[in-house]
Amino acid sequence: MRLAALLAALRPALPLVLGLSLGCSLSLLRASWSQGGGEELCLGAAGRAELPGGAQPEAAEARPGPGHEDFRPRIVPYYRDPNKPYKKVLRTRYIQTELGFHERLFVAVLTSRATLNTLAVAVNKTIAHHFPRLLYFTGLRSAKDDTYAQAEQVKALVTHLSINQDVYLGRAEEFIGGDEQARYCHGGFGYLLSRSLLLKLHPHLDSCRNEILSVRPDEWLGRCIIDFLGIACVSQLQGQHYHTYELAKNADPEKEEEEEFQAAIAVHPVSDMTLMYRLHKHFSRIQLERAYQEIQELQMQIRNLTSLTPAGEASLTWPVGINSPFLPKSRFEVISWDYFTEQHLFSCLDGSPKCELSGASKADVSDIIESALEQLNSRYQPSLRFSKRQLLNGYRRFDPTRGMEYTLDLLLEAVTQKGHSHVLVKRVSLVRPLSKVEIIPMPYVTEATRVQLVLPLTVQDLDFVSNFLDMYAMNTLDTHDNALLTLLFIYHPYDAQRVSQVDVFAGVKAMVGELEKRYAEVKIPWISVKTEVPSQVKLMDIVSKKHPVDTLFFLASVWTEINMEFLNRCRMNTISNWQVFFPVHFQEFNPALVYRAEQTASSSTDFLRDGHFDRHSFAEACFYNSDYMTARTKLAADIVDRDEVLESMEVFDVFLHYSGLHLFRAVEPGLVQKYALRSCNPRLSEELYHRCVLSNLEGLASRSHLAMALFEQEQANST
């Protein structure tokens, strides 16, 4: 009975026990078979593993060969001195930065003062945007900057070269009266030098300077490399050819049809800027034609392979090779089409039902109509020739999976070969696909940077200071975020005269004192300013002088709700000597108009339905003090003895017109402001006052909310 009861209790677990036993048995059997197969290893006299016959196994000793020391993994032991205080290590944001990776290609251009504003500019315009790093070296003597280089061809060549070999690659030329084997790279056609070769050559440069005499720098360098390293210039290396072409005098790039010219990486000599641009146009057209040819070949391959797939030709997308259109999963994900004509757009940024087609939108429509005509004529010629009479209807939408889609209803005139014409309506569909996504190299930044908040305050802002300070304490002081606050009290001259009797900012100063008592390690300084016109630039001039040059400023407004999420984006989007950040805050609508008798939204996630991004406001900004001081110096030189101009400017205008930095302006959902009616100062410029009024008007409510409020008001008046 006991045995039966025990078996009954263990019955549910029996399959698991049997499965484990069977699995372990099969694993042991497989291990024994693997060890028994093949030739056995035996220990030799030296104790190393040897194969019968004295052969050495490849895995017996994992020692890298000569020349591979740079690729050997090294274990760096961690050691911390117990006598020194512990300091937290700040890790970099990207592993590439921490490992110290270098750019694969460094491009140097030799130029002279005589050609710095001509040929050097042409070189910069034709190749600078293709390379991450481009430096110019200039001197009194005439250097070789009369070379046109196909940047994409150079990058492709470098990509196929091994980094573990000394490279001295270019157009090989013989020395006058020298050995045939000793060749140097002609400087006029450019040449490639590897980093390993330069490191080996560096100790011998002084000797080369004293012992080798040559008028031509390229010959001098070639002789130095040959004498001390024994490496001569080659035109072919690792299966890659450095193709060059010597351009004849008064040559026309459009008429050069030789294969040597078409395949050239470098063309020399280029006499003037115009010829440089003509060469660039010619080779760009060649690359474009090659790209179109490759696209056609790939499309043909896709068509041939699609018939072999399970879905067959039904799975073939249009255009061939482009992602299929986005399929919405619900009605909320449907991408709407924008209607347009050649003169007007019926989906406007400001919400109006109709606006004039201009700028980039007009150029886009003109280009897409011209492309449609080219495609129709290329398909139906020579039987028919189409010409546009009118665009009847136009529709476009942006599909994030494939690009911009267009549908055009064109009124066309078709002319036959015999001259007969006929007017017809043709509907065409076009796609402007998304191009290759590139990661733009940016300087390194970290989220550990301290942010200095600057809050200007006027008498009209006193009702909102309490909420700002509460949010600042909760989201920065309580979380120990690395953010400090400086208050800027803007006194009207009348209030400044009575400050000893009645201080209009006494309540704010009391709040600051309470915060400093609650957080003993925190100090919130303030600066008092007397002015009738609180110009943003003049205020920042005062603050800038009182902080170090490496300070990261966040110029805030009293309605801003500070949070760690936005402060981190302020740190990451602001780069010293590179970029400034002007966020577009989210402005909540007037709750009295949005909700009326209903209950207001309680969840923080609901705000996106009850507000808008205020594109008229430039009050918030993130920038470094050094960048502001540099731009401000240029502004001061431009407006000598005209300080009244500062009243019509904001910090955004200073960076826009007087700095070469990137201005990054983007919507910022983490920067939320409660509704408040701003006080617009009429003493400021007309443009600033107008933007302030528009911000107040558009911040009331959406069109649907305003329409509903008007409808309810009319209903109440009628009754």
C-alpha cells in the first residue's frame, strides 16, 4: 500500500525525471564519441600537444604573429590607491569615444596665399562635405592645390586597403638619374600615406631635413621614405589601383571620353576655379548615371528573385526595391493626404484652410511635376510627346517607411509623330524615397555637465514664481541633479526708488530663504536690475559677466516646469563651440475654454491633447557662456553707439546673425508650461510685441474648442 501511494504521488513528476535521465545519457554518449573520433593527441618531450608525425595543432598555442601587437587583447587590472579619496569615474556615452577610435581618413590640402581664395575654395566646395576632417596647410611658396579629386572614389579606395600595412600609394614617378626601382609619388595627383608609415618616418625627419636637398616637396618626401624605410611609391596595392589623369591645356571635361579619364581618382593640373567646378559637374553626372544603372540592375534581380518566393510576384512592391506603404493598424494611424495646386496649399502650418504655395513647398511641387513629365516622355517616346497644360489636383503625404508619396492629376497635351495633338487627363503616382541615413559626427558631450538656470522676473510674474520654485526643488534639489539657479529681479525705475520702503520682490526673496534653510547645501543668488525695457540681450550681458566662460546656461521663463528629462536634453543638445539649443515648449490651453464645465485633465499624459507647441516663443535657450561672449563681441562691433538696437533683439538673433554655430530648434515635449496670459511689453520692438500677442492668441484653445465655445455662447444668447 505504501509503494502504491508513493507511486501515485510521484506519477506527475515521472515524465520530467525520465526526460532528464535520457538527456544526460545522450549527452554522455555524444561526448565519448566526439573524444574517440579522429587522431589522438599525445604529449611530446617538451610537454606540448603534438599530432602524430610531429605536426603542431593550430590551437596548441594562441600566440599572434609579428606585426599584430596592436590587435592583441590586453587585460588592464583595476587598482585603486587606498590613500587617495575615491572619485566616481565618468563613463563616456559612446564606446567609440572610450576606446579612442580615430577617423579612417585624414585629408590634408597644401595651398598658398596666392590661391587660398580661388583654388583652395574650389577644393573645399567639391570635397569638404565628403570627409569628416579636412585641413589646409599654407605658406609663402606655391603648393599643389591644383588637383581635382573624386572624394567618393578616394573613400572607396581607402575602405579596401588594410590598416596593417605600410601604404605609400599614388602616381609613381622616377627620380631624374635615379634607380628605376626608386620611385616617388607625384604631389600634383595626391597620394595616400598610412599612419604606420608616418610613425616609422617620424624619428628620421630631422635627418631628412639636413641631408636631403630638393626643390620639390614630393621628391624630398619620396627620397626620405626610400632612404630610411626602403619603401617606394606604388600605383597599385592590395589589388587597388590609384588611377590618375593628366589634363591637357585648354581641355574640355565634357569632351574627354577616354577610359583613363572616366576612371580617374585625381585629375591634374586644374588651372582655375571654373575648370574645377566643371570637372566636379562631369564626374558627379558619371556617378549619378552609375547609380541609376545599379538601381536598374538591382530592380531586375529583385523581379527575378521575387517569382521564386512563396508569395510570388504578388509580393513585389512598387517602386521595386522600396519599402511597401505603411499599413495602419487603427484609424488613428491613418496618414492623411495634403491637397495642393500649383498656386495654393490646403494644409497650412498655421491651421488656416488655404495658404499660398511658396518656398521649399513650391520648389518641391515644380520638381515633382517636371519629374512626372520626364518619366512619361521616356516611356512613350517616340510615339507620343507630352507637355503640361495644368495641374488639376495634387496630393502628397509623408510615409515614414518609404518617403514622400505624390498623386498628380495632370492635364496634358499629347503630340504624335505625325503632329496630331490631343488633350487628355493622366493620373500619375510618384515616390521620393528616403535617402541613406548618415550619422553625423558630433563632439563628445556628457549628461554630468552642470546647468546654470537663469530666471528673469518682472512684477507681472510674481504670481507664478511659487510654482516654479516648487518644481525646481522637487525635480532638481530632491533628486540631487547638477543644476543651479540664479534669479534676475527686473525693477521698474519707480519700484527701484521705493525699494527701501517697499520691495516688490520681498515675497520671492522670502521663498528663496526658505529653500536655502530646507536645503543647507544650496545657495540661490539673485541679481537686481533697473530698466524700463527688459531686453533679453542686455539681461544676459549682466549674467554672462558674473559666471565662468565654461558655464552652460539655461535661460528659463517663470511658467516653465523644470524636470530632469529636459535638463538632460539641454546638456546633450548643447555643444560648446558647435551648437546651441532653442527648445519649443509645449503650451497648455486655457482650461476655462477647453474643459468649460467639465473636469480638467488630471493625468500628466493628457497634456498633449490640450495644448500646442508655441513656435512664437524664443524665451527658453541652452548655450555656453563662451559661445555667447564670442557672438556678443561680434555684435558689439557691428552696432557701435547704437544700443537701442538691442531692444529689438533676442538671444536667438545674436546666435543667428553673429555666430557660425549650429542652431538646433526642435519641439520639446518635456518642457511644459501651464496656461497664463503673458504681459506683452509695448516698449520692445514691433516684431517682439507682435510675436508675444500671437503667442497669447494661439494659446487660448484649439479651433474646435473655440468653435464650441462660440456655439454655446450663441445658444445661450438665443434663449
